Amino acid sequence: MTAKARKKFRSRIAEAAYETASGLNRIGLIDARTMREFDAACLTTIEPLTGKQILALRGREGVFARVLNAKPKLVSEWERSETKPSGSSLKLFSIAKAHGHAAIS
């Protein structure tokens, strides 16, 4: 897998299963629908978070603005539900929620 296409997996076993399925997909033995099922089963999912969830995650896991490469004011706005994280910030929160702070730092 190239660095450009790097994915975050739930576990090493999930990564191995996904790599096997990807190979089978490339040679035509697994269809696109089945690969989408593997995506759902193996990859870390991105879920929208409420301000309270972000605050609890930050407190529990120590996810800080510098790790997310965001200004402290923006993180505060997320925690107060004034704005919502999106893109890479939301993905990093999802990874931290699933695997802990060490997975993103």
C-alpha cells in the first residue's frame, strides 16, 4: 500500500484481512460491494461528535489542539458545539476515540 493511500485499521488482523481482500479485488475475485463491506468492517469509522463527546475525549485521552494542528480557540468552539470538526480533524478524533491518544500522537 502506498503512503498516499495509507488507511487506519481497527487492528493488525483487520489490516491483514483487508490486504488479502484488496488483492482478491484487484484480480476480480471480490466485487466492489464486498470491498465496501470490508471497509466498514476493517477501517476506523468516522462518526460525528457532539461538543460534550469532544470535551470528554480530550479529558480522557489528552487530545489537544497541537496534536490536531488546530488553534485552541477552535477546539473550544468544537467543545461548546459552536462549530463542528470536519475532515482530518474529525478523522483524528475518531481514531483517538477508537484507539486512544497514542494512535494519533
